[in-house]
Amino acid sequence: MAAAESNAASNRLDFITLVLGLAFLAAPWVLGYGGNERATASSLVAGLAIAACAVIALAELPHLFEEVDAILGVIAAASPWIVGFANVPHAAVAHVALGLGVAVLSLGELWWERHHGHVGV
């Protein structure tokens, strides 16, 4: 029973991470910074990578992907300064908020798995 509950919690967190990845993909057009090439490219790369990791995690493949998602989230949050679009307010806020959201969810899932166990770990 505990393993099933742990698996369900993990799947919920992976699904939320997938939604955040999809939000990265939509953000340039929803938030109106689609004309900024650097910001748009950063959103698309982050969104594709985060969504792909979430799909792999949802498919119950090796759980290295929470670590990868945490790293991707931090990089995405820092990308306005790394890539050079910190002066585009909507893009910078989207990257910081979504990136930190992904990192926090991924780190939370890692903590949950280590303290409550996980099917396949």
C-alpha cells in the first residue's frame, strides 16, 4: 500500500512538471515575447527538455530524470542572465518562476522517494 501511495505521489509531481514544461513551450506567445529570439529559443529548449524528462519519468523509466529536471529548472531560471534577455520582463519572470517551480518539484520528489520509498527504487 505504501509503495502504491508513493508511486501515485511521484506520478502527480511528474505530471505537474510536465505541465510546467508545456507552459515553457507556450510562454513566448502567451506572454508576448515571441519576437525575442533568445528568450523564445530558451523557452523552447527548456520546455522540450523538461517535458521530455517528465514523460520519461511518467513512463516509469529510470528515475535519474528528477535530478536532471532539477538541474534543468535551475538553468532555466538563470537563463535570462546566461543567455542575455534579463531586460525582457515577461520572459525573465516566466523563466525564473517556471524554472524554480520545476527545480522545487523535482527536489521535492527526490526527497519524497528517499523518505517514503518508490516502486522500482
